[in-house]
Amino acid sequence: MTDTENRSLTPRDDEWEAEFDPTYDEKTEEGGVWYGLSDDDIVLRQIEDFNNDEHEENHRKLDELAANKLEN
């Protein structure tokens, strides 16, 4: 068994469903950021948010590596 078989699903996975987000109920209630959206629209937003978070994390790591190189 490999690590990829045991990893958690992300919004990029075909098996992902909007309801997998632990805050789904809160966000789909009246006044929530997903209120009135279809699950398909929610998944698109989840993918976008996931990609943005991953992009920010990658840049944070690159900044950290650059800072470490300057220190050494």
C-alpha cells in the first residue's frame, strides 16, 4: 500500500463531494457564504479555495527556503 492510497480526499479528487467539507452545513445555511449555491457550484469554489491555499503554502515554503539560504 502506498501513501497515495491512504491520503485524504481533496476538492481536486473526482470522488470529492461538497458535503465532505466539515463546515458545509454552516456555510449553506441562510446567510452562509454558500447559501443558495448548488453543490456543483460549491465544489468549484472549494477547488478554487484549495488551489489558492496550496499556492500560498508553496510560496510560503519558497520564502522560507530563500530566508534560510540568506542565513547560511
